[in-house]
Amino acid sequence: MEKLKKQYNYLLNRYYNGCNYIEENPDQFNKYINKIMDFKKELENILEKIQNEQKVSEEEILGGFKIC
């Protein structure tokens, strides 16, 4: 489970960075939007696996998991 949470956190960071990048560089939207949507799909898949095992808060979904 910890491995999935770490992977989720990593992809969430990449997703947010990608969104920020295309907001700051709208001319690059078409170049990067598919990659950002791939991150989103993978995040949804990982989140579904985690939610099958435990309850997940909105804070964890939007901000990532606290890994001990």
C-alpha cells in the first residue's frame, strides 16, 4: 500500500506541475495536454486501488498521502 501511495504522490506532483506549466505557457497546451491527461488517468487508477483497501479523505486525494 505504501508503494501505491508514494506513486500517487509522485504522479500528483507531476500532474500539478504540468497544469501549472500549461497555465503559464498556453502556447504549449497542445504539446503537453495528452501527457497531463495520462497522469490524471493513472492517478485515478491508483486511487481506486487504494480506496478498495481503505477510506481516503478529500485532503489526501487533492494533496497526497502522508508517508511515515
